[in-house]
Amino acid sequence: MLKLMGFFAEVEDNEAKLDMNTQIEIVFKSLTKEFAGFRVAYNLWNKMLTLTQLMKES
């Protein structure tokens, strides 16, 4: 997770744009199958979480 956050910061440093939904999708795709329930819960409730909140909930 921290590595991805570093990549996202690098993207911003290079003045590129990644919206929050894209960042969250990238994080979800990087998670193992053990987090499938978390992904389902997120999608069902359509929670708007920041990356920091995602780290705390995982």
C-alpha cells in the first residue's frame, strides 16, 4: 500500500492526474484474494474512502 501511495505521489509530482476512483481501482487490483470481502463491501456501499482510510480498514 505504501509503495502504491509513493507511486501516486510521483504521478502528482510529474503533474499527471489520477482521480481518486482510478487510484482506488489500482489499489483494489493490487490486493490479494483475501481482501475480496472488503472489495465487495466497498462496492456495495459505494463508500468514498481516502487512501489513508483504506489503509486503516484493511
